[in-house]
Amino acid sequence: MSYLHTLVFGIYPYIALVVMVVGTWARYDNAQFTWRAQSTQILTKKNMVWASALFHVGILIVFFGHLVGLLTPHFAYEWFMSAGTKQIMAIVVGGIAGTMALIGGGVLTMRRLTDPRVRASSTFADDAIIVILMIQLALGMLTIYPTLGHLDGSTMLLLAAWAQGIFTFQFDAASHIADVHWIYKTHMALGLTIFVLFPFTRLVHMLSVPVEYFGRKYQVVRKRV
């Protein structure tokens, strides 16, 4: 196992997680005014509703699918589902959700990069993060190709062992994925980089849940006499 492999998949995950947590906390503590989605829907609504819905629903399914799939120990589901069955489910569900996110995200990306009014209100970070997300989604879809060559779930178990090893501080976690296909590794490395970029982009709005809205007092609105 090379030093570069250990650096990227054994050390970099901790750097990425620390930057994400500390950076997000610092931004919330010091720059809450910037903590927003900065929606551009008011500038142009063409194709906005269906593209935004496809992108957000698709990417949320992909995200939580990865979270549950990678961090759920094998013993938790092996009594009712084999690793191969889980992998086929991941291909089908992930493939559908990934396609949804790519279609919706593709429309939103073109709109952001080509619409003059949207471009005028966008920052470099806004443009860069949506392009990076689209590349990441494309890489995720490409992983289906090598996955179809081993439907027994063996590679999925290796990827899960790596993720669980990182979160349980196993010093040899990177060794689990030393021999997996380069597409998986590229997808994983870019995913870690997105964690690093998270606090410095509009992605932080993912953490904003309007909990106070449900408990606030009614607003009384009176007509002008």
C-alpha cells in the first residue's frame, strides 16, 4: 500500500471531517448572515421548479443511501439480506436517484453558467460547487459499471469496512480499499474534498431546519383601513 493511498484514504478523511465541523461551527458563530441558500428563483423561474425538485430529491436519496449503506455494519442486516442483494438495491435505487439528480442538476448548472442575471448574482464558489457536485454525481454513476462485474457485494463490503474503520479510528482503514477500482477511489477522494469545501459554500443551508417555525406564535395581519 503506497504512502499516497494512506494519505488520501487514511489521513485525509480526518482532515476533511475536522475542517467541515470546525469550519461550519465558525461560520455559524461569526457569519450567520451568510448562512443561506441564496436562491436565484426570483431572477428566473424557467425550468426552475422541476429541475430543483429532481436535483434535491435525487441528491438527498443518494446522500442518505451512502450514509446508511456505508455505516451500517454487515451483521445488522445479514440475517435477512445478503450483501449481494444490498448491492443490487444500491445499484437500482442509487441509479434512479443519481439520474434524477444529474438531470435536474444539469439544468440548474447550465442556467447558472449561462443566464446573465443568475451569473451576475453568483460567486466563484457558487459556480464551482455545483460543477463539482455534478462531477461527483457522474463519478457515482460510473461506479455502476465496475459494480456490475461483481454482484456478490464483496467490493461494497470493502468500502463499508473502510468507512466504518475511519469512524472507529482504525489505523489500517485505508488497507481495505487498496485494490478497489480507481473510479471508486476518485469518487471517494472528491467526496472528501466536498466535505472540506462544505463550510465555505452555500451547502451549509442543508443543516438549516426551520424548527422554530412550528412553535412560533401566530402573526396577526390586519388590513389597512
